[in-house]
Amino acid sequence: METVDTTEKRNQIWAFLVTGFLILVSMLYYKANVYYMYVVVYIWFGFAYGMMLQYGRFCFASASRDLFAAGVPRMAVGILVALFFFSLIQATLASTNMSTFHPAPFGIHTLISGVIFGVGMVLAGGCASGSLYKIGEGNGTSILSILGISFGQAIFVDVGGPLLKLVPQSWIDSSNAKELPAEKITSWFDYYLTGYVWDQPKIQLSHVKSVSEALPGALKYFVADSLINALIPAAILICVIYYFYSRKGFMKKRAKLKGGTTGFGDELSGIWGMITASKRTTLMGVIIGITAGLHIFVMKGMQIKFGISNFGELLERMGHTADLGINGTVFDPGYWYITSQEGQFGAWVLQLFGWDMRDNVFFGINNGLPEPWRNPALWMSFGIIFGAMVMSLLNKEFKFKIPKGELIVWGLLGGTLMGLGSRPALGCNIGAFFIRVAGGDPSGWLYGIGMVTGAFFGVKFFNWWSERKMAKEMESF
Amino acid sequence: MAMKFEKTGEGTYMLDVCGYVCPHPQIYCKKSLEKINEGDILELVIDNPSSAETIIQMCDQVGHEILEKKNEGNKIIFRIQKA
């Protein structure tokens, strides 16, 4: 029988092997071409995210799901803490021209997409980033979820046929006016992007005319983007969450301790107590926020060093022009992002089976279809998985769990819905919510409201489902 | 893999949700605690680390006492007394 020591030693060996593998990959990339250091940066930031997400049990699905299902504010608070630090760093970077952030089209589509994503993340048992780190823990359901995200998206952005009858004429007219290559406008999603989304305004509070005139220099980033778009709403949300989910239990204990009267000071203690209730989650929230900001700084630095604005330019220099969209670009977010690269992976696989995945805007024009080993954002996702794997091995939490029964359905369905809820918003819980809110883009909150709404309905469904199962189990007593 | 909830003795119950991932363990744990009586003991067996974090906080907020929490291999076993 294996002893605890043997298991621990074996886990450590595996942790070293995984880390060593990534170091080897990095060295091979450097030897192949110094331009690949751009990819290597994504790998190691992904690795760092993976370790922190696993250690802090950091999952955006948990933020709203556990609030509604179990009344536990741990993760919601952790995310708001991360937002706090990330937004301050984003403002610092923006004010020094070291930011890669860009706002996204603002519209009702963002809210609707968020709702679909919110339902999906509850069914799947984790958001996009959460599913990746849980794969690192050995969670087979999360593998199915990511497969759902990958292939669901890839098919969604390419499928036309009868769906084209649902395209409004206004979208067709607007798309035609842009004179894009006709052979790339073949799917419902192509018209959605070119005829609707691209026409929506992009808002970054610091760049709103009245704001940039009233707040000179760096002030506009700190006041508008950080304070108004992120810090104040986050502080309000923390107070609201405390009031509805934490206050009653805390004040009851505090009143008992003090023998009766409580005051405002106790309320502040209650809020602080809620924030520090899960030290590992809150600590990881702080570090994730700082790391996400550092990631932007480093990517911008790499772009300045190589004299580029997109990794596609480096691929072209290295002769890999087949990887690119017709604009000469590939998907290169310049910061933490999930789902787009999984969609590229799904499309790459489908292409192997003869499906033309370049006859659309998403892959054919904007993001290209690089080979997976030349896809920087996809390497970031692999980094997240490996980082989480190393952390879970070292903490003896790694266990490969094969999904069975209903978990297969929830994983695939949830992942597919997450894919369908991220593409139309051009991002997921990370790209469409976390990054945008911290960067001064109010559409981030629109997506967040959608996610929470969708999660509410997802939890309602699971409550009903589990009630049925419990009733069956309790029939005998 | 199947959710198992059974009475193991007078005022003691066992809930086994091994194999389940978030949010099932915490939902089933909450529902089980709602169904048993005050003072009853629930032995909860899970193997999903992130659910454990939520369950600990859930119990703390409501006032249920975690009498014991132990790791057996990859399993996490709680003994919870309903408040």
C-alpha cells in the first residue's frame, strides 16, 4: 500500500516534470527564434494564473453561483478585490502609454451574451478560466466543458445556411457598405459582427470628450477608468453583498460578544471580516490583480521591443503567413483572455477533417488560424492548466476524475453555452468582464450583470434538479 | 458515481457526493442540512477541493458546527452538526 510519503514524493516528481517540460519548451522556442519569446511570456503568465487560480479556488462562476446557491460571498469578494488592484495598475499603465487595453463595442448584445454565459458556467461547474484550472486538477468534466467551448464557438462563427434567413436586412446593408471580401462573409456571425457589432460605440471613460477635457493627464485614467468604473462600483457591491449575505450572522455573533449594542465600527469590522474570511482567496485576488496588470506591462514592452502591435507581424517575419487572417493579424489580446483561443483550437481540429474554417470574419479576417504551437493565447491557456496542475500536485489535490452520467451532459452543454455566450460579446468572464471593468469600459458591467442573471437561473435549475434527486434518496426514511 | 444520502443511525446521516464537481456538493450539502433536525450530525464525503472551501464558509455563516474535517487520500470528510 502506498504511504503518504510515497504519494507526496510522486506528486513532487510530477510537478517538477511538468515545470521542466515548460522550461524545455521555452528554451526550444528561444533557440528556434528570439521572436518566440513573445509566446514564452504568455506561457509563463498563464502558468502563474493557473497556480493562483487553483490555490485561491478562484472561479467567476462561484462568485454568483455560491452566493445564490449557498449564501457564500467568498468568491464574489475575491473578484472585487482583484478588480480593485488590477484597475489601479491598469490606470498606471494607461497613463504611461504602456497599456494594451482596448474597449469593446457597447450594446444590448453584451448583456444577452452574458446571460447565456452565466447559465453555461453554472451548468459546467466553472467559468472559462475556472474550467481551465480545474482541468489542471484532473477534472474530466471541465475537459468536456472546454471542448464544448472550443467546438461550439468554432461552429457558431462559421455556420450559415438556414441561419442566414435570420439576418436582419439592416445588418446586411451595413456589412455590404464596408466592402469586405464577399468570400469571408458567409455565416450568421459574420453579418452580426460586420453589420451590427462593429457599428456599436466603444467607450472607455477616460476617452470620453467631457472627461478628458475636465481631467488632464494621468488623472483621467485614475478617476474615470479606475475610480468611477471600477473602485466605486466594487465598493458598493461589497457593501450590498455584506448587507444581504453576511451582516445578519456577523452582527448576531458581535451583539452576543458585546452583550447588546453594536455600532458603525462593528459594521466596518463585519465588512473587513467578510473580505478576510477566506484568506487564500483574498490573497490570491490581490496577487491575480497585480499579475494581470504586470502581464499588460510586459506584453506592451515586448511589442515596443519588437516594433509590432500584433504577433501576426512576427509570424510574417518568420515566414508563417498561412497562420494569419487576411489583415495580417492573429488573435493576440495583449493580456489575460480566454475562449477566443479555444475557438481557434476547435477550428484547427475541424480543418483537419476538411471543414473550411477560414471562410468567415472571425478566423479568416481578424484572428487567423495559427498552428496551435504558434498560437500565443492558446499557450497561455495551456500554461493555466499546467500551473494549476503543479499547484494541485504539490497540495496533494490532483485526482483525475472521469465524468460520468449527468456530469457529461452538464459539462458539454455548459461549455457550449459558454462558447455561445462569449463570442457575441467578444469575450468571456475574463475578457468581457474582468479586463473591461478594470480598464474603464462600462460594457464590462453590462456583461457582468448578464453573467449574474444567467447564473441565477442556472442555480434555480440545479436547485430543482437536486431537490428531485434528494426526494428519491429520502423515500426510504 | 451517484449521489448517496442515507440515515446511518439515530440522528446521524451520511451524504456521499464523490465524483461530483461544483456546484453539486455544496447544493446537496445545503439541502441535506435543511432536511435533518437540529443537533443531528451529517457526515459529508466529497472529493472536490473548491466545494470544501464553500461548505466551510456556508456552515460558519449559518452556525452549523464542523466537528471534524479530515482528508483520506483525495477525499475530504466533514462531520457537521446542524445548528
